[in-house]
Amino acid sequence: MNFQKFTFREIKGRGEIATDMKKSVIPSFFPLGDDKIVENRRFEYQIAVPEKMKVSKNGKTTSVIILFHGLNERSWDKYYPWASYISNATEKPVLLFPAAFHINRAPSQWSESRTMQRFVSDEKEASERERHLTFLNYALSKRIEADPFRFYLSGRESINNVCQIVEDIRKGNHPLIENNAKIDIFAYSIGVLMAQVLLLANPGNLFTTTKLFAFCGGSVFNKMNGDSRMIMDRNSFRALVDYYSNRFIFFKDEKRLKGDALEHAFICHIDSLLYREQRESFYRESSSRIRILALRQDKVIPTEGIVDALGDEHKKSLEVIDFPFPYTHENPFGAIAFKEGIEKNVWFRSVFNRVSEFLG
């Protein structure tokens, strides 16, 4: 599998995002404002190019699948086998998009185990109330604890970035992708929420025909459980849920909120009771282009929350399966799927055959 790298420089919405970033409370462990983190604004994204690919007379692909990852990811390692399988099975390139402050868009210090472990040790010495606080989730936990608005702002920035890429494609400016290429999405975990907001808001009518395959995601926000050693510590996640369930939607007079379609689409997914008719109508009308595959024992994104998001006609879009081996939301197949035995390989192929058939 050939993975090609492309440089991205943030332009769309940059001023608005930077202004809001300057209002964010800076966490004590990393005393640098979000707007000053250069690697978040200029970075590389990768595209998995299949062995066989349909191209136009210009030699560019006529279809692309954008991959959205999960929360608190620090590398693409887990996703390389996923992208490779989907790309070869569909004969379409897969664009691995790093969300704001994730993967290679975050300071390297946040991924340094020794550095982060020192902070964790100091926390535990100061207070034993911390639960599930690890060197893996310390940076995200403390950034969210300092200012929960970061969660929404990072999602908004990421969506702006995706729109910028798609707009560049439509202008014929991408070296690999044709200007009229079909653009679909494969999303996992919190990346599904980003995809849901993107499709519901449909900025610039860029995603009117986009198909979405969601894996381990799709729940309304207040039914999720991000309390995990690999995602976020318990106190930070509780603060996050409280903020968006009880405070965010009432900030209509604050300058941090815009009152636009993106913001509204996110609010529609905070609680099942918020704009229920509009949200369920969207999923009902979009059932032919949205598929969600959930895992029965998923404790982070429970099936109940997905049903709440989709509404009464969820069976048109949702399928729930269970693996006959131990798994977690964070690592549904283990670290490297193809090296963990025949049984896991079979289920890996079963999942991504579903993805490839729908997006192919």
C-alpha cells in the first residue's frame, strides 16, 4: 500500500478560530495558548492509494473516502490496516484526516510517556481523587478540565479544515483528486460525531450526496462515556458532559457562540430531546447514505445512545454485532489486526467488507 503525504496550511476560518482560542484558559502543564501551537495550523495528511484506482483523463482519482479517527489519538498506527483494506477493497484512495490537536497536529511533548508520567505522578501525590488519569490521557484531560469549550472549538476547526480540502478539490487544486470526485466518509468513535455534524450542517452544500459509514460511533453526546485510560480521566469527562448538557446551549449571549448551522447541528446531537424532530427527520431522509455499525459490548459509545440519535427508524441505518473474543472500544481488533490470529482476522474482514461494500 502506498501512502502519499500532502501539506495542509489552515486558511478557512483561521481568524475566527484563533480569536476564540485566545479566550481559552491555558492549562498549567503546557503554558502556551492554542493559537500559538504552529503544528496544528500547518501539517501533513496522508492518502492511502490502492494498487488499482479508477482515474480520469487527467490521471486523478474520481472518488475519495475521508477517514475520521477517534478522540485522543496520537498516531495513525491503528488506522493504517483499516485504510489499506478499505482502499484496496474499494479501489479508492482513503484520505486520513488528523483532527485539530491530534496525531501530528499536537506538540510532541503530549505523546512523550516520561514527560507526561511525571505530571501524572505529581497529580496523584496531590490528590487521590483522580481516576483513570494516565500519561496517555493527561494532555487531553487537563486541556478539557481547563476549558471544556475546547472540545467544540477543535471540532469546529477540524470541520473548517475538511471543508477547505473539499473546496480545493472542487477548484481542481488537488494533485491526486479530480475536481468532480465523489467524496464519502468513513468515521470511527468521536469522528462519527464530527461527521454527523458535518452532514447535518452541510456547509456550502459540499456534502449533499456524501455517504457515511460509521464504526463504533453515532451516539448523542450525553450518552457517551469517555472515562478511559486511553481517552480522558473521569473528572474531566464528567466536567465535559456537565458543560455541554447544562451550560453550552444557554450561552446565546456569549461571543464564543456563532448561532450558525454548524453550532446548531452540534447542539442537535448533545441530547436526544434537543431538536429531536429535525435530527430524526434528517436521519430518516438520509437513511440510504448512512450506515452505522456498533459493537454490543462497547462501553464508550453504547448502542442506546446511537438509537437515541437516529430515532424510531434506526433499524434502517444501524447494525449491532458482537465479537467472540475480548475487545474494547479503543482497540476493537487489538493493536495490529492481521497479527492476532485467524478468528480476529475473520471479524476484521467482516467489518471492513461491510464498509467497502457500502462505500465502494
